[in-house]
Amino acid sequence: MYEMRNYPVVLINTVLSPLSFLVLITFVSRGDLLGEAIEGSFIMSMFSSGMSLQSDLSHLKNDFKLQDMVVSSPTPWQLYLLGMATSELVYSIPALAVLGVLAAIYVHFTVIGTLEFLAILAMMFVTSIAVGYTFATFSSDIVQSFAFSRLLSTLFSTVPPVYYPITYIPLPFRYLAYLSPTTYAAELAQNVGGYLRLSQSAIETDWIVLFAVSVTLFVIASRKARWREV
């Protein structure tokens, strides 16, 4: 919150980042994909929040040596990660608030659908946190972290069909989209919003894939991330 209070441009950037794609998709589709674009903006915000953890952790580790101090204390890496992840979520509140207003107007969820959509966003956040933390512990420079963060955010939240239905992708290339976990999240979100009809087996498969990816990434983070120098 320090940056937003002292540098308003940071607040503007935080809000405009997910909304820029929403506006673009809405204009191109003449408003037909507004609902999907709003859901996609939520997914992008949550994924980008987790990925931002990478650059912040790298900055604190390499420039302020904060990780060294935490390692020498009784604080476990899980608690440190939880605290930092919470700060990233707070940082995204302005964008999420704007999207929440748009969703209340244009996207019509049931009560169960709202809970399911929140679960999807939470899964995306957890997944991106695992990726961001792992890369941060290996990063040796903040510039390198920024490059990785932007590259991964683009690959996972803008290239896959997050802002539009996967049916818009020609079938020969559609299978490539399923290499990204955000594709499964977008499918589930669009199904909850009524924009895409998924069979029960497809819904179960998407949830299984998301859960499996999140667990796998956290296992990798816990075993391969360099929490302390050896």
C-alpha cells in the first residue's frame, strides 16, 4: 500500500492492467464477450498477483537480504510465503473492486456459482504463488525476476483463451491451450457464468487438473526452491 499512497501511477497501473484486455475483447466482439472478458480479467488479476510475488520476494531477498533474516529466525518458509501472498492480494484489491462492480452488473451468478467462481480464483492464486515463489528463490537479480514475471504472466493469462471461449480457437490448435492451467480455470468460470456448456465429466476433469497442478507445483516449490543457501 506504500507505493499506492505515494505513487498514484502504481494504483492506475494495477487497475488498468486487467481492464485493458477486457476493453479490447469487448470492442472486438461488439460486446458479445463482455461477460467472458470480465471473468478473464478476474483470472488474470489473481494469476498476476501471485506472479508478482516473484519480483517482490527476489527484491527483498537480493537487495534487502530479508530472506536471510527470516531463515535465521524460527519462521518457517510457509508462514513467510503466506504473509507475502496476503500482501500481494491486498495490492490487487483496487482492480478486484472495479471488476466486482462490473461482474455484479453484467455477470449473473447464482449463490453456488459465486462460491464456485471464488474457488476457481483461489486455485489460480495458489497456483501462481507456487510458481512465483519457486522462481524467486532461484533469481539472483530483480531485473531477471521482472522478466520472468512478465513472461509467465503473458504466457498463462493472455495467450490462453482466458478472455474468450476456447471454442474460438481452431481445433488443431485447441489442444495447445490445454497446456496452461488458466485454460481449465477459464472453462470452469465460463460454465458457471452460463457462457459455455460443459458436461459433468468435463467439469470434474477441469477441477482435477487444477487441483493436481496446484499440488504438484507446491510440492516442487517445497522440494526444489532454495529457501536457504547451502
